[in-house]
Amino acid sequence: MSNTIEIKNKKASYQYFLVEEFTAGILLTGTEIKSIRAGKANIADAYCTFVGNELFVKEMHIAIYTQGTIYNHEPKRDRKLLLTRRELKKLQTKVNEKGFTIVPTLLFINEKGLAKLNIALARGKHFYDKRETIKKKDLKRDLERRDY
């Protein structure tokens, strides 16, 4: 098993201040894990929400598996995230505060071959914060160019 599958959410660090990160397991069907291993997933529009005391990721797109038959999955279904009770309680109290949300940042396959999702407790950025992020990125790029 190779651990080369890493699907990133580049929008997340631009639109949010990432306060704290967690790694969660995902409850998947057979065709979903096969599509992820083929690299056919997208977490750009995904977000996490609580249903009761359980955390679900919504709007995460996993493409339909080409060799799947009638047992194929629905591409944008809600998927349950697997975290410890303590982590869930901590996240739930923070999300109830104003301004916090949970966004997925990275979908990867670990060394055991299981799909994992890095999620971050995040606070939304204002427009001027986003401009500051762009300015820092441009400065860093210019400094790297001058070194060569």
C-alpha cells in the first residue's frame, strides 16, 4: 500500500484562520474507498456539522467508482466522522461559540490503508485578512526568487 493519496482543501487556509486540527476516520462504503484510492475525491466545498452528538462531513464529493455495479454510492452523501468522545465534546462546545466552524483540510490514506480526514476548528477571515494573506504569500514568493 502506498500512501501517496493526499487531497487538499486549498480554500480553507485562505478563507479561515485554522485554530486547531484533528485527524478523524471516515465511515465509507467499499466503492467510496476505491474511488479515494484512485484519487477521485474533492473536499473544496465540504464542511462539517453536528447531527445530535455525531459529526458528519457534508458536500464532500467522491466520484462514482467505474467498476461499481448496483452497489455504487451516491457522490455527495453525508459521511460520519469517527472521533473520540472527548474530541467531539470539545468541538461541539467551540462550534456553539459565535464565529467558529469545522472545515476539512486534507483527505489522505494512512499507512494501514485507511482513509483519514484532517479537520480544523476554524474562524472566518474578513476581507482585509484575506488581502494580508495574499500580501504575505507574494512577499515570500519574491524572497524565494531573489535567492536563486
